[in-house]
Amino acid sequence: MGPRPRRGLAEMIRAINTGDPEMRVAAIQTLESIGPEAKPAVPALIAALSHEDPRVQRAAAEALGPRQFRRGQADKPRRPCAGPWIAPTPKSAARPATPC
């Protein structure tokens, strides 16, 4: 990776650490799309897991998913998750799982 992408990477890491929630989510999603070259951002992504905004937490968790930082995997579509696990009960059986 040349100097220009590295500079952009540093700016995205800074946005994850200091931006408003929407900016943080956008920076996280951009880093996720970069794939393995975004490995220097992993510590910032881990810190974002404990952010107060659940949208930031979810974006960080998705970016840190098992396939995101392996070479050649970032562009492959991810299987959509079914949302939080809901124990089958008479009430919950009738409602769909929350989408991610």
C-alpha cells in the first residue's frame, strides 16, 4: 500500500475514534470494504465494539467478522445474519427475527 492509501487509512481510523456515530459507521464500512490492507485499523475497530451507539457497535462487529481481513475475502458477499437469537416461545414464534 502506497503513502496515499495509508494517509486515508489514518483519517478513517481517526474518524472511528472521534467522529459522530454516522461518521464512525461510514468510516468502519469503508475500512471493511478495503479488506486486508485495513489491518492497522483493527485496534480502533475493537475499541468501537464498546461505543455507546449500537450502530457503531454493529458496524465494528461486522467489519471484524471472521472473513473480513483475509486476503481475497473482503469482496465476497456475506451471509445475512438472522439478528439476535430468540428462544422459541409461543410469543416469539410468530414474529420474524430482527434483521442485521
